[in-house]
Amino acid sequence: MAAGLTILFVSSEVVPFSKSGGLADVAGALPMALKARGHRVTLATPLYRPSSGESPHPIRADGAVTIPIGAGDTNYPVTLRTLDDEAYPIEVCFVDNPDLFAREGLYGSADGKRGYRDYGDNDVRFSVFVRALLEWINLTKQRFDIIHVHDWQAALASAYLSIHYRANPILNEARSVLTIHNLAYQGVFPATRFKVLGLDPGYFAPMSPFEFFDKTNFLKAGIHYATKINTVSPTYAHEIQTDPVLGSGLDGALRRRREDLSGILNGMDYTTWHPSNDSLIDTMYTADLADEGKAANKRALLKRAGIAPERWERPLIGIISRLADQKGFDLIAEALPEFIKLDFNLVLLGTGEKRFHTIFEEWNDKHSECCRAFLTFDNELAHQIEAGADMFLMPSRYEPCGLNQLYSLAYGTVPIVRYTGGLADTVSDADLNPGTGTGFVFEEYSCEAMLNAITRALRAYKNPERWAVIRARGMAADFSWDRSAKQYEDLYERALRVDAATAFHHH
């Protein structure tokens, strides 16, 4: 593997600077793992800030570059600024324009009547973001081997690279990689607004890379123009090409690029999520002391949840999730009467759709002796559930990668999951694969299939020797970011082998 690639990592959110979802965690962790493997990574992200006021992050006094970017009839002066923080090991370039990025939320804001509403000018915000970056590279004559763009917000960078810079001596050597974290979010805007993108109107035509049911679709254009495309698990990469529901209208576009589409599992952060060094749990433990460690954490969690002490011997199932159909909560809601009969205890943590809040509030009142739902966000409690539960339930309808099943394996909390996306790639069924299984898996999206998997897990739990073996296998698994970074290196290498003629023509 050729070490020392220069990589520009383009993401609309990055921990610790901004976060709305899992994309931010990946954008915070993967560059660190690539740097550790000898590559030079520059992170590029918008400079979000409160509507009044200074940058929330320390900025270098020198070296800022201001570039005017025209969007429709408006000119936006965009300033590219560098993070000034010795403690942060990656170079960060902030794309700054207060009109576009000094707002309440990253992509939208609370709207009294409707709950939450996306900003109407997100097409301007994120097209200007990536256009400014490409112009900055051109002006400063920096050479990048790979421009790695994430989700719809950055996807147009690969289109601009192909359309505007194919003859540019600085940028024509760069290859673009598009990572799709969740295909359901695509950046779809009215056709009438195509003019704000700074492209010839001829690019918007029926069946063109930009056109999607007479609207503009950022992700579709990115899929068309990127040199290589990946998503965050091998099974999800297959599902989005073959299942029209999971393909969200882009399955055809993805099938056309199937030779260039792959899946790489997200890693997880063992410095934050590992029972041997987790200061948020009652008792730290290692795999060889899992029995004692799990027991101590389980007692602490049952006490916190107010479960009746005479029930403490029973198996404990944990759930940490957004309360939404995507996460299987329609199945869970339907199964609640059966859950009570199956004689386990249950602790749930999460927030989401109002109807599920109502169901679990009633349930807290009726079944407080065996079940407790914490309808809130609580990071410390999330760690305590991973450490204290015996099993972890994730019956997702779809799951591009998923992290909680990885945390559960690390904590010796045996996962019960549906066979989809990253769940299918990381959990192996202990009944089907007695020699290698790490959890319990069901395929059909139904209440019955889920209850069957739970019943099989409860049966295995009654056999302590077998349970200890299943648990130990999960705790031994390696889902580190270094493992993922190696696979991204291979993907970058494949992208760099694509010659300019192929990389820049319309696929």
C-alpha cells in the first residue's frame, strides 16, 4: 500500500465541532485512523456558529482566504479559515460565511407548529460549501490525491470536480470517493432552484445525473460523478441496489455504478466504549472477569431502573435507540404484551416519535416492577445499559451500519438483531453457527420472528457455559477504526488507478 496519500475529507458535520448524527462520529474518527497509518488528512467542514458572535473554535490569525461564490443572483464571500489548536492532530479547514452557517441548527431548526423544518436554502448552503473548497484548492495550489466526500451535503463536490476542473492541472489528478451513510437522505430541491448551483442550465434535463422526478437531487449527481462510491456496510451496499424500498429511488443509479460501489463497515471507538476503561459504569471489567463485572453492573442498573429486587435474577434486555419505525419500534410496540409473558426484565433508553413516548409512558405505569423506559437522552445511562444488560435488542427495519450492536459485543451484552445492513455483517446467529455465533438473528420483519429470536436467546441464557462462550466470542471481535482505515486505503488505491479519461467522463 502506498503510504502518505494526501486526503481532503469533506463532511457537513465532524465531532468535536458539530454533530447531528452518526456521520459526525465517522468524520471525527476515520481521519485520525488514516493519519495513524501515515496519510496526510485535511478535514473540511462548515464553520457553524451562533447567529451573533465569534467563531466557537480557535482560528489561526493568518492564512485566511476569502473567495466570492455566486449562487443565482447572490454573491457569497466565503472565507476559509484554519483551526488553531495544537491538541487537535488533524488540519481543519473551516468554510465560513455567517449568512449561510451562523444559524440555530446544522440543517434546519425547531418550528413551533411543525416541530422541525429544514432550511429552504440548504441547496445554496452546501453547494457553496463545496464550490468554495475546490476554488480554495485551486487558488492555494494544494495537491490532494483523494477528495473524500460524505452524504448529500458534500456529494456535489464530485460533480463540480468533473465538470469544472477536468482540465485543471492542480485538480485533475484528484479522485473523488463518495461515502453514503444513509441513502434515505438525498438533498432533493425544486427544479426552479437549479440556477443557484452555478452550473450550466443544460445539466438539468430529464434523466440527467441531476434530475430526479423533476427535482434536483444532490446525492444522485454525486453517485454519477464520483470515482468510487461506498456505503457503511457490505450488506447495506447490496440492499440499496436490490431492494426498491431501501434503494429510495436511487437503486437504478446505484446498479449502474455497481462495479464502483462497495461496503466498508464503520469502526467503533474502543477508547470511549470498552468495559475495561469505561469510567461511566459501576464496575469496569475484562473478558476473563465478565461474570462478576456484568453482575455488578446489572445490579446497579436494575436499582437505578427501579426493577423489583425479587426479579433481579431474571435476564435483562436493554434497548438504546431513536424511537422510530426504522428502528423496529412498530414491532416492539406490538410485542409488548408478549414481552410481559416471557419473564425477562427490560430497560429502554431513547427519544423519538410521540406515539411511542405515549406507549412507553403507559407501560412505565403498568409494569414498573419489570420494565422501565427512560424517554430522554443520557450518555452515561447508555454506557450503564451496555454494561449491565444481558442482551441487547435491535430489530431494525434497515440499518446502514449501526453502532450499538458493536458496543454490545464489546461489553459482552449478547445482541438480538434483525438480518439487515451492518447488523447482518457484524452479528452471527449462535444457533445457526454454533462454532462462531455471537448473538441471535432473525430475518423476516415481523413481531413473530423477533419474539422467536428473543425466545432462543432466553433459552441459551439458561445454559451458563454456552452463554459464556457466545459472550466471549463477541468480546474478542475487532471492530476498530484501524481495521476500517485499511479498507479505505484499498478503496483510495482503486480510485487512483482510474485514469483521468474514465474519472471525468459521464459514467
